[in-house]
Amino acid sequence: MPETVVVTGASAGIGRATARLYGERGANVVLIARGRAGLDAAAKEVESLGGHSLVQVADTADAHQVERAAEAAEQFFGPIDVWINSAFTSVFATFDDITAEEYDRVTHVTYLGFVNGTRTALRRMLPRDHGTVVQIGSALGERAIPLQSAYCGAKHAINGFTSSLRTELLHRGSNVHITVVQMPAVNTPQFSWVRSRLPRHPQPVPPIYQPEVAARGAVYAADHPRRKQYYVGATTVATIWANRLAPALLDRYLARTGFEAQQTDQQPPSGESNLFEPVDRPKGTDHGAHGAFDTTSHSRSLEAALARHPAAASALTAAVAATATAVWKRRARTPS
């Protein structure tokens, strides 16, 4: 029997790329997002790759819509095996330039949307004592940056919520698992449709990775959910550890560089943002998985590859340690 996988935010970006990978596996893929054009295109891709698709137009900020989508999924495919929360939205602006309504909206989609998806998944998985929930996290969930206070706050909240829930599942001895995949900067269409009050076009802080890199990390985490979290991209690891070791220094560094690093030299987008409504106008427009930064984005991640091959990671670590030890001993023997 093929596994049944629900992907929120499946119309573009990481969710879209993840749906494709499950299509290649021949999985039953339930695609949830607000934009119909992107969902229909994603469904065609899943089918063409050998999978089976079901489109569900829903706003993950609305718990009732998420629940109805899950009911339809199980009526169509049967029990849900994997639920991947990926839908989000954001606002690029200083905190004092973000309205209360905008802040609420980002929080409801990017944080409570994950809560709603997780609740709906567990309502079905816990009685069966089977299933996995994967949260698409971010390095910004551990190290916040300027101009994205609403998004960073939501991603921090996801980490806290997930850690709390994980301990509850462990207490119950449940065979339902939950894990987080902490992502780097990813080349998704959001930077062309995000609500922004920056003077120039917003961009992810380089280095930037393609959504397929993130998707491979998400699928691997779903297959191996016993780890608390996974890191995709060396910059994710570096950012998180730098914040743990020298947070005050990183504060000053980001205050100095974070504004420029999140803008290109191009004019800001002139179209509508997707904060309150999906961006699929003119009708039928599909934005795909990739954003505007294909020429500067990486298609591989050493950190993610090592996570998928622990034996190789151990061998590399041992080799680095042996080399460092040899260098230290040689220097120790060298007369000063």
C-alpha cells in the first residue's frame, strides 16, 4: 500500500518540492494551500511522477478548514501516515511598520497553522498509534534577524510547541513521532509576493539553497523521525551555534548587516502580496517551486547529505579529529 502524505503549503516552494518527491515514490499526496492554480499544477506533477494526488483548497490558519481537508483526505485515500506542515507567510518591515492585523495574520498562518495541522494529524494518528508529523522550521526559529519579527517569532513558537508535544508523546509511549527540519535560506517565490515595506526587493540572506534541498531534508526526516530535529545547510548549523556561543556579538553583527543582506539592488515587487489572499492572478498563474534566485542558489547541502548518511558523517568527523590531533602533535614537537 502506498503511504498517504499530507503537505500544507503545497502550491509553491518547499511544500511543492516535497510533494514532487513523494510523487516519485508513488505516494498518495494530499495537497493543501490557498491558491488553486498552484495546487492544480502541483497535482499534475505528482501524477506525472507516478503518485496519486488530491487537491484541497484551505487556509491553514482556519482549524475547521484544515479538519475538513483531512476528512476528505482519509475518505479518498485512507489513513494518513505523514503530515508535513510547510505553509507560512511573512512581512518584511521593521516591527513598528507592521500593523496589528498583519502581525496577527503572520502568527495565525505561520505558527497556528502548524498547530492546527498537528492537532488534526494527531486526532487521527494517536488512536492508531502510528504516524509522523514533520514541521518545516528555520534557522530563524533559533536565531532571529531584523525585518522579520513576526516570522521569527512564529518559528520560535513552533520549536517550543513541538518540544512540549514531543515530551507528551514520549510520556505516553506513543509510536506517533514529531520532528522539526531547520531550514536555511531557500529560493522560493515568497520573496516576490511577500508583503514588504523595504525600499528594495527582498531576498533570503545568502547563501541560498534550492527548494529541492529542503524537500530532501523533509522527506528524510519523515522517514527517520526519532531525532528531535534535523539541520539543512551548513549555514543553519553555523547560525544556530554562533547564537548559542556568542549571542550578543551576533546581535551587533546582524544590526549592522541584516538590513542590507535581505535586499537586492532591484526595485521592490509591484504586485499584490499573499498575506491575506493567494497570489494566483491573473487567474491560472502558477508560480512553481522556485523563486527569482536560481542563478545564485545551491542545489546540494553537505550537512543534509551527512545527516542522511550517518556512517559517512562519523567517518568524516573521525578524519577531521585525527587530522587536528596530528597537526596539534606536530606543532607540539616543533621547537619555538
